[in-house]
Amino acid sequence: MNDIVDTINGLPAHPLLVHLTVVAVPVTAMLAIVAVTWPAARRRLGLAPLIAAVIALVAIPLTTNAGEWLQAHKRPSELISRHAELGDQLIYWVAPLTLLLLLWSAAGTRPVADRLKSMSPAATRIGAVLLTVAIVVLAIGSVVTVYRIGDSGSQSVWHDAFEQ
């Protein structure tokens, strides 16, 4: 990766980019859960959950790549390795969440909604419930993963600071 993304104004980019990811993922999760479980909110939110998910999806590889650069420039440690390992898992929660939010949003468009009407009501209902459950599970999983990554990152930064 080039220095433009590895550093920002001479500082490692990872600690700065982390803030974008740490905000975007929980906001995405909150918007997604509200949108799929509360019909009145769904109409008001529109594409906001999907837009937040795309922002999170873009922020994650930027953050992890900057983290890999930082890891290569620091003294190796088990804590940093654990943090990097957890950081690599976040995309596996947010990418499917984004895809399912795209499907959810598409289901609200006229062509897809008309097509869904041609299916049996039971099949449509079961599909909607499964999609809702999957979105909620992925949203919660993504927030838990962000917490675990943040905790391990804090441990890797502050572990030695208080052991004297």
C-alpha cells in the first residue's frame, strides 16, 4: 500500500481510520435492525442502512490494510497478532450484512415487490422472516466483533503501559 493510506499527516493511518470503522459498523447494525423490525421506521430510513453498510464495507479494508502496515512497523507481539487476526474477521460479518441489506432494499422496489406477489404468501413470509433474522444476527455479530477487535487493540496498546 502507498504512504497516502498508510500515514495521514505523518501519523499512522490505522488509529485514525479505526474511528470511521468503529462508528460505521454499529450505526449500520442499528439502522439495519430498526429497518427490518419496525415497518414505520423502514419507510423513513429508506436507503440509510444500505448506505451506512457500504461505508462500513469500504472502511474495513482501508483500516485493516493500514493496520497491517502499522503491524509491520512495530515490535511483534502476541497481542498485536491477536488484534490483527480479529480485525480480519470483521469483513466476514459486514459483507454478508451489506449483501442482505441490498436484497432487503431491492425487495421494496416495485419490480421485485410485484414478482414477490406472484409467489405464495407463505413462501414470501418465510423468506422475509429468514432475511430479517439473518440481518439481525449479522448486525449483532458485527457489533460484537467490533467490540472484540477494539478490546484486543486496546490491550495491545496499553498492556505494557501499566506493568512496571
